[in-house]
Amino acid sequence: MKTLLVQYIPNKRSKTKVLIDAFRQAIGDMEIEVLDLCNDVPDLFSPAALEAYYARIDGDIEHGVPVPVLAKMDRMTAQLKACDIVVVAFPMYNFSMPATVKAWFDSVMLHGDTFTNHPRGGYRGLMTDKKALILVAASGTYSTGSDGIGGLFGPTWEHAVSLAQTEFRFMGFADIRGVLAESMARRGEIAQRNLNQAAEQVRSIVQEWYGSELVTQELAATV
Ligand SMILES: Cc1cc2nc3c(=O)[nH]c(=O)nc-3n(C[C@H](O)[C@H](O)[C@H](O)COP(=O)(O)O)c2cc1C
């Protein structure tokens, strides 16, 4: 099982990283490829890139022929297509995902690669044999909406995990899980308790997804 971890963790005291650490510890020695978006920043759709993208969709540029202006997007897309499980980890910024993470989604959601036209109209995702796990930390509380500005926060303000889920759903992912460590700005035990609970959720998803492979790994270690 090939795992790709896509992370954007610019904060040295990151809470999101606690969830990444829980994931990495839980999968043990299992192989994992890391795409660090702080060092390998995705391209944006410049006018030239968009023109080349449309030319490829229209068949004016053959799919598979290298196009320099799309090279980084193609590389990140190929990396995603090669994995069985993708884990995307990032902090919530302004109720959504940081721009760098959105740029990664824009880079890999390419027509003809991760989705295509549906024969009956609309689109269909091509990543139907893959799983996605989304790990996010946020200061605010979205499940109950109890501590926002004037009590305004609530589920409809949460566009970080929910947007990532929508993107993966569009690409056809078979199993999509989101873990949100919320209330990270709360005082007292609440923040730590929520972070522990989120880490526990991560460990239980790992057990569910990697259970049999983990047992094989343990057996191999004892022989
Ligand atoms: C630029 C910026 C924007 C943020 N916007 C939000 C927000 O809209 N909602 C929220 O709940 N927290 C917001 N936060 C707080 C972070 O989500 C919070 O600090 C979380 O712990 C970040 O994860 P990290 O600890 O991994 O950096 C923001 C933080 C930064 C730096």
C-alpha cells in the first residue's frame, strides 16, 4: 500500500503536526512519500498554463506530451495517481485551506487525469480505488459554534475539511475521512482534550485502513 503525505505546516509549534505525528507513529515502518508544500510550492494557473491546459483538453496538445508550463502540475498529479492512500494535513486559515494547499488541489484536479467527462453529461472522478485522509487544526469551534464572534461560528463556517472532502469526492475517491482538531485557542483542558481525541481518531482510521499490513509488519519483526 503506497501512502502519500501532503503537508503544509509553516508553524514551528503546529497543532496539525501532532496529528501527522500520530499518523506516522501508527503506521510504523510502512513506506510513506512526503510532499512538503512549504518547500515544493505548487504552481498557479498563469494565463499560459491555462491556455496549455485547455489545448490539452481540446486535443490540440496530445496528453502525455511534456508541456513545460504544466510540468509541475503534471508531476504532482502523477505523484497523487501513484498512491493508494493520500493524507493531506494543513491548518485552517480564514475558514478554509491555506492558498498553497488550494494550489495543490488546483494542480492535481486535472481533466483527463483525475477526472473526466461523464458519458451522460457532467464529470466523473477517476481516482475510484483510493482513500483520502484530511487532517486539520483550527482555533475556533465549528461542531457546536459556541465560541465564535458573538456566537456566530458554526458548521457553516467550516470550509477547510469540507472543501477538501468535496475536492476528493469530485476526483472519485472511494473513502474520504476528515479529522478536525477544533477549539485549539480555548483555555484550560479543552484544547488538549480535543487534540488528543483527534489524534485517537487518526489512530483508529490507521487501524481500519492498515490493520492487516500492520499485523504482517509486527509478525515480520518478531521472526
Ligand atoms: C493566517 C491565519 C488564519 C487563521 N484563520 C483561522 C480561521 O479562520 N479559523 C480558525 O478557527 N482558526 C484560524 N487560525 C488559527 C489556526 O487555525 C490555529 O492556530 C491552528 O492551530 C493552526 O494549526 P497549526 O497549529 O498547525 O499551525 C488562523 C491562523 C492563521 C495563522
